[in-house]
Amino acid sequence: MAQPAPAAPGLRQRRLGVGSLIFFTVSASAPMTVLAGGVVTTYAVTGSIGVPLSFPILGVALALFAVGYAAMTRYVENAGAFYAYIALGLSRAWGVAGSAVAIVAYNTIQIGLYGLFGWAFSGFAAAQWKVDLDWWACALGVWAIVGILGLFNVDLSAKVLGVFLIAEIAAVLLFDLGGFGHAAGGSVSAESLRPDNLFTAGVGGVFAFGIAAFVGFESAAVYSSEVKDPRRTVARATYIAVAITSVLYAVSAWALAAAAGKQALSKGPADPFAMIADWFGTNLATAANVLFLTSVFAALLSFHMVVSRYTFAAGQEGVLPRFTAATWRRTGSPVAGSLLQSLAAVVTFGIFAIQGRDPLQQLFTWLSYVAAVGVLVLMIGTSLSVLGYFRGRDTAESPWQRIIAPALASIALIAITATIIVNADSVLGAEKGSALTYVLPGIVGAALVIGLVWGYVIKLRNPSVYSGIGEGGARQAAALAGIEDLLARADDRVSA
């Protein structure tokens, strides 16, 4: 029977439980950000009132993905997660390609969120304090805080995210209660839940925005070498994160539709904070706005942690230069990956600021789209890798876990990805066939090709490094364990 790989050396081991992992994964999906940003934008851009139904449908597809994904987490402990799964299930060259896509995808969503935060905080400062702040200055301030927290141990970050997430979900639930309690026309309509109102001309855009709302749920396995029980913790956290976000997003989208009414939604974006002010007063609306900002901050921190661990994993195995696997001895955090991510972020949003680009419509929207396509490509590769990994292995997993669910997930995710790419114009607000609709998904394609080529270069130039790709430092861990065992025996003999 296949046995779990030994944990990789470097990161601080065995600290996280299911609760901490849920905080990371759900915080990355950012419920308040999805409500006040994603759901509102989806209604306005697509003109579809069937948005609430899209979330449980996407949730089913992601749950199918999670079946095989969770089964494989029991045997693979690697901070590179998708990258390692693809390497071990398909081939090591494809694993390197996956690492390139992952680093691009998670960097782009994290950097894009700096645009959203800068835009939101500058607007909040103007409204509350009558202070005119440039968006990039606000982004720079939160960038410094995220960078500092990224250097500390994962326990501290989990506690910070936990506090923000609880308050954030409370605010979303408050909005939901207000929406259903103040329904337009005096009664809650079920029109938003009818399939014929979802599967219209705007369905592609609805699913495109919808899948972007879930980006982050799959990040649980990134912490597999840092959890207390890798055979159970990652799987449980992933299932719970999918369930929480699917239900919360569907209910919140329905509440927004109920409160605003069909006609209001078709005329333009609704303002959840203005609604809260009308229902519960300006103080609660201000508090909800603050929680929107902390929601974006929590997502920034969560994605920063994910990117730094992907960089650590690739450096540890020689896919990237070895210095990228450096950790801070005091905290066990991947210090090199954290600093590199911070550098990439400040350079990118700095370029957008210098060029006078819009932080919301361009920086956030463009990079979020790239991230959504990239993560979908990674999930497709991971579902296929589950099929490859369990083929011919003697394990306790059922055919449902090893074959059926991963195959169904692959089909569903390919269909969603194709829909998002074909409908890129509706998501990006660009003309049909414009260069932007090719360039942005092309970034993911380029990362995939470059990574695949680099994988074969490693295979030809350094076969020993190539053969260890996806192992997560397991060989180094085994060697260290052997040395420690010899030292312990020697110490016993000396004592005797």
C-alpha cells in the first residue's frame, strides 16, 4: 500500500488544525469582497438575474474536484500542492509547467487585489475623513503590512485571518437578513433560482465571475506539511470551505436580488453599503465598509502566503534557484518566497500607477481574470493527475475517489474554462475579438509552455534534480531522518 511521503524540511511543521486551514481558504475567497465586488459586478455586467443559482452549480463541480484532490493529499505533502500532484500524476515536466502557471496565477490575483484595496480605501478615506489619497499610496501601505506579516509564522497569520473572517461573515449574514427582510415589492421572489434565468446569453460571464469568487478554496493543500494531521485535515478543510462559500455566495446573491429588485439590478450596480445604511443605520454601514476593507486585506495576506510557499517548493526541488527555498529560522516562514512576492507586487502595481491605469477596471479586473484561468488550468491538470497517480497503485481509495469523481471534475472544469475564455469580452468589458481577450489568457498559456520547456531542460541537464520533482523534499527529509537516527544511536552507545 502506498504510504504518505515524509514531510519536507524547512517550513515549521505540524501546527495547523482544520479551523486554521478553513480560515486561510475561506479568507482567500473573501466573502465580503465577493458580495460587494463580484456579485454586484456580475449582475451589472451580464444582465442575468440567475446569478444565485450559478454558485451551487459551480460548488458541485468544485466538490467533484475536491474528492480526488483530497484523496491525493493523503499521500503527497508538498507546499507546491498542484505542482506536486501534477508532477507525480502526469509527469515531472508537466509538474514544472504547473508550477509556472501556479506562480503566475496566484501572483496575479494577489497583485490585482492591491488595486481593489487601493481604490476602496481611497474612496473610504474621502467619504469618512474628507482626505484625498491616491490609490497607489493606500496600496503601498497595506503592501508593507502584508509583507511584514508574511515573514512571521503561519500561526500568527491564521489568528489575524480568523478574527477578520468571523467579523466579515457576520456582516454578510447581516446584509442577507436585511435583504430578505426588506425585499422589493414586499415579498421574496424565487426568480433568481430558476434555471431559465441563468442559462441565457449572459451565462458565460456569470460563470466566469463565479469561478473567480471561488479562487482560494483549493489552497488548503499548500499547507499540507504544516498541518497536524495531513491525512484528514486538508480534506476536511477543503470540503468545508467549498460548502461554506457555495451556500454563502448563493444566499447573498439571492438576498441582493431580493432587496434591489429585477429592475434596479438591470439598470446598474447595486450598493450593498447604502442598503445597510437604510436598513440598520450609517454606523453599521460604515462598519460593514471597514469589514470590506479587512476582507480584501485578509485575501491579500492569504494569497501572499500561498505564493511564498509555491516559490519555496519550487526552490527546494531545484526548479527555481535554491535560494528561493530559504526560510527564516526564527519563525519557519518561507522568507525568500515572501520577499520575492512582495517585490513582484510593488513593481507591478507601481507600473500601473505610473501609467495612470485604473486600479479597479484594469489592474484588479485584468489580473483577476488571468488568475481565474490559471487556477482552472491547474485544477484540470490536478484532476487528470489523480487518475494517473492512482492507476496501478494498491490503495484504500474507492473507484469513486480514484476514477469517477476526478473524471467528472475534469470534464466539468474543461467546460467552465472554455466558457470563460470564449466569453472573455463580457468579463473584461472589451470588444469581441479585441487583443485583450487573447493577451490575458495567453499569459497563462505562455507560462504553461515555458514551464514545460524548462521541465525538459532540467530533465536533460540535471536528471537527479528532475527525478526529485514533486517529492517535496522527501528525499532530503529521509536523509535527515537517517542522520538523526545514526546520531541518536551513537549517543546511546556513548551513554552506555
